[in-house]
Amino acid sequence: MTENLQDLLVAAAARWPDAVAVKTSDGKVTYGELNRRADLFAGTLTAGGVRRGDRVVLWSPKSADVIAAMQGTLRIGAVYVPVDPLAPPDRVRRIIDDAGARVLCAPRALAAGEAAFQDVACVDLDSASLGAPTPPTQVRSDSGDLAYLLYTSGSRGVPKGVCISHGNALAFIRWFAEELQAGQQDVFANHAPFSFDLSVLDIYVAMTAGATVAIVPPDMAYTPKLLVEFLHQENITVWYSVPSVLMLMQRDGELASWPAPKELRALLFAGEPFPIPYVRELAGWTTARLLNLYGPTETNVCTYRQVRAADLEREVPVPIGRACSGNRVWARRPDGTVARPGEEGELVVDGPTVFQGYWGRERQEGPYATGDRVRVCGDGSFDYLGRGDDVVKIRGNRIDLGDVATALHGHPGVADVAVVAVGGGLERRLVAFVVRRPEEMFGQVSLRRHLAGHVPPYMIPQDLRFVPELPRTTRGKIATGKLRAQAVEKEGTHGNAP
């Protein structure tokens, strides 16, 4: 049994060299060709001085070459760090610095001319531009070796790198490949960015079976009708996305007006609660398995639930289910004891998928407390109740409100700021309350331009409101409850520029 992720592609290329590994709007790439490109990237990185344990940042729209670069990085024992392609250069630079990355792989058009990268070694993420270096001798990686870093929102404005080992990823991949009975006939829709942990399932479970990954083009990622057409035209058998995307397809993409594809056998969703009316509609539209997967980036997928008829009769979201991937999962009450059926607590995870820790910080040892509140169901599964801190999920993206506030504080005209999240489902949004410094008369445009240079688009508040001061409690803390109440009021002139 393989102990590392790079062996999955090597084995697939040996067994199914002519099978389609990746399908994009630009064409198809077989497993044999993907394997050759991975060797090409491995040789280029080695020639550039990258060695075992070094970090390689990948900043690019999704493509077969990015997957090959991931594999090439792993083949020399290095660690890949995928970054949101929409992240501004300033944020990419912070990730490079935090990870101590040896090299940045990005399309020439994206990185060229950026002052933030003038002192960083760059590799053009286009295999056609690499020439033909001699493939290096592959470095064997053990299950405990670091495979990739996934950066999440951080409360102090500095993204946090979640360290995932080969063994962490493989524990989940092996479990799900068996649970799904993945086969060469499968076509996995890849909707999530490669910087999002949902994409790990698409890429690597497909490799275990010689199946195809059909990459959703970026320009249709949130265009509901095009996504519905993609589902049918690409003969997708396994769809995996955040619930918000499926809800858009149902509400605005007229999903129910199409017959359910006969090839579709599993609809997977994760990252946020899925309102039960939409789940009922899906269950009435298709006979495919509906699977609710749960797990923060730090644990991969650690619980799951196949939707049952009884779940559809409830008025609350489907339970997040029971432990999977070889993990132990329980709810811990405030006094440290284990919650019993009917009781609430913080979800705690222990097992092979739990991450190694945050890059540059102490190693994670033992069980991981997720910060998520749950209720224990009578059958031993869990109902998700929400977060216990300032981290929120919007369309599956994990956002630390402190990270957004820090970025806003970086504007020279901002004296004070508070950020809250309001609404649910598709209507969930960020609202920022901003206090200007005396004599400063900037407006929304100035703030949005500033934010665009420091955080990804999904972290920019949809609603920016200028206020003379922030409400505070008797202890001097910001009264976030009052701000949430104000945030749900009609906008009026709150957000107007002066």
C-alpha cells in the first residue's frame, strides 16, 4: 500500500496510460501525459535548487499543468502550497514569506512585472515552456512527511498554513475511494479551487481509480445555468461542492427543469449547512446518493452522513453524521466531559487525518478541538450548530472576521472598524462598520480598492457602512450583538460615500 500521494499518479499512469486524467476547456490530458509533465516539473524544480522539504507556492488558475506541478513537487520530496488564483499579490507575498517558500510557480502573465515578486525565484506554470530537463531521481516520502500547506484566514491578518502530511491525506482518500467504490468510469467534477481542501477528493480519489477529473472553468464557477449544463454535458458521475453552489444551480440554474443525468451517482456537499428544503428538492430530482461531508481544513473529512428519508422530514439541516477516515469524534462539554445524546458541546477529532499543526507554530499533538458546536443525536451522529468563535463560512470559504478587520485597519483613514456576518445560506454576507479618522472623507471606492490589494474577493464585505463610533459594552468591548441587529436593517444611506 502506498505511503505517499505521488505514487498514486505513477501507479495510474502505469495501469491506465491512455485513460483521460484531466479534462479542461482546453482539452484532455491522459494519465501517461500527466505523469510525463510531472517529471518535467520535478526536473525544473530540482534544477532551480528545490530540495526535500522546501515549499513551492502554486499561484494559478486551475489546469492540468497545476496538477502536474503538484505531483512534480512531491516527487522531489518538496511541499506544495496552492494559493487562490484571485488572491492579490500582497497576500501571495505574505504566504511566500510565512512559508519560507523556495520558489513561486505561476503563469508568466500573472507574476511578470509584479514588484512583490522581484526577489522571488519564479517558474512559468506552463509545461510547454519548461523545455526537457532530465527527470530527477524520485525522493521517497513517508506517510508522516509533509505533502502540502493550505492557507486559511488568520485573525491577525496573517494567513495560517495548515500542515497536511501524506498520511493525513491518504487516510481520507482511501476511505472515500472505498466508500464510493470509485471506478475508471467515473467523472469527478472539480468545482473547488485547488487552494480549498474540497479539491483533494476530486484530484486524488480519481487517481486511485484511473477516473477523470473535469475541471469547472473559472468563468462559470458561479454561473448557475452554465454549471447545470456542465453537469450534463461532461457526463459527471460525482459532483462535490459547497451547498451554496448547488443552491444556486437549483434556484437560478433551473436544475429541476432538466432530467437528472443517468450517469450521476453521487452528489457530495460540505463546507456549510445545507437548508433542508433544497436537500428535499435534490432528493426528489435524482436517485444519486446524497452525502453530507464534514471536516475543517485541519482534519480533512472526519464525519459523513448519507441523507436518509427521515432526514428529509426534519426542519433543520442534515446531521454531519458519524466518524469516518479512521477517526474518533466526540462532543466535549464546557467542563471537559463527553456530551451525551441530546447534549451540546464542541466537536473534537482524533485520528489519522488530523493535521500536523500550523506552519511555524507548535506541532499539533493529540485531539483537535474544531471550535464547532454540535448536538449529539440519539443514533450517535451530530447536528451542526455553528461556530464558537469569530470564524464564519460564506459559500464554503472560511473567513476569520479579525483578518478582514485587520485589512481594513491598514487603510490610513480608518480609525476603528468591526466586521460581522449576518444572514444564512445564499444570503449570508459580511458587513463592515467603519469609523473614519478626523478630517478623512474617503468613501467605499477607496476602501474596496484597498481591500482588493490585501485580501481575496470572497473576504471583501458586501456591505460597508460608515459610522461615527462603534457601540461598546460596559466593559469597553465592541457590542457585536448591536452591530448584527443594525446590519440586518435596511441599508438606507449607511454605505453611501460622503
